[in-house]
Amino acid sequence: MRNPFKEFGCLSVEKKELPLERIVRAREEVMGQMIHGYLKLVEEEVKDLVWLVEHSRVVKAYSAAVKSIRDLQYDVDDIEEFCGELDSSNKIPYMISGPAGIYVSALINHAKEDRIVLRLRDYQRTFHFLGYRLPEGKTLILQGDVGDFVGAGLSGGRLVVEGSVGNWCGAGMMKGEIQITENSGQNTGEWMRGGEIHVEGRIRSVGKTLFGGRIFQRGKLVMPQDLELDI
């Protein structure tokens, strides 16, 4: 019997890259650029191996972070993966909490998504400055305890912390809302100019210098009224 397929002979099949392979490579490139930008920021900010929390240095670090991610195409999954790299990866030789949180905040503020959730409960490291300058129209949900200066300079966004925050929460915030389901540390709302902070647990202390805004504890207004806190 004649082989009906004989005339086709041997057909060569062009090897094509699978879509998944392109996606994986693209994500690896994005992560590499994120890590590179962060390390460059740290090298510039920590020349003396010390990073002091000063307003001018925070502003400078944030501006540098924004500049480094300006042309980066990323999404919320990339941000969360980068936080995981900061927490445990050997690709990042040092994680300095202040600049790290400022860099992550820059990523959040310039992400295309309006609602971002970061699951921080399983992380070993503490992140500071998350929610820094969170702009109007953005909602950031942090699941787990976070460090100091969370929501500092908040600029109209909505920040929800499903856990406790450290000291200086909402420091210098301009407008917007911060909700904390557990406790807040010392100097809550220091230099606050507007917006609201709601704490469902304890407030260790309220900032001595407030220029505006309101602070609530368990639904009760405690500032600007001079009321005794339940410590």
C-alpha cells in the first residue's frame, strides 16, 4: 500500500518560545531592575553606613527612588515579590529598613493599580515608611504588623493596617485616612496637618506637635481634644 504521507518527507519544525517563557523572563528582568534601583539608592544614601531619619534625607531618597523606577513596567505582583526579595533573598546583600520602605512606597504610589494589598505577616523583617506620600485615589492594605513612620506624609490616599504600627504613624500627613486595626506606638500623628487616623487598639502616645487633622481611638476623638488616652 502506498504511503500517502511519503511525499511530505521530513518537515522541520521551527522552535518557538512559549508565552510562559517570555512572561517569566520579563518578570525576571523587572525584578532585576527593581533590585538594581534599590541597591543604587542604598549605596547613595548609606555612604557612612548610617541612615538618619531627617526630613531632607527622606525627601531626597524618595525623589531618587521615583527617578529610578520612572520607566519600569511593573504591577502589584512585582511589588510583593520585591518585598519578598528584600525579606530573604541573597540577591540583596543588605536591607536597610528606611530606604527599603521608601523605595517600596515609590513603587506603590506609581503603580497602575489603585488598590494594592501587601501580605507582610510571614516576613521576618520590619518595613518602615510604607504608605509614605500615598496619593489621593490609592488604597493600600498592609496585612500584618509594620514599623515606624507608616503613612508619613500621606497625601490623600487611604491606608489600612491589619495589625499594629510602630512610632510616628502618620507623621506629617497632609490629608487622607489611616485605619489601624490594632495598636499604634509613640508620637502618633506628629506634625500632622490634615486627614484622619483611626486606631482600634491602644495609642501609646499622640504627637506633641499637630497642625491639623483628627485622631480617633476606638471611635472616640482624642485629638484635637485634650482627652486622656486608654494606655
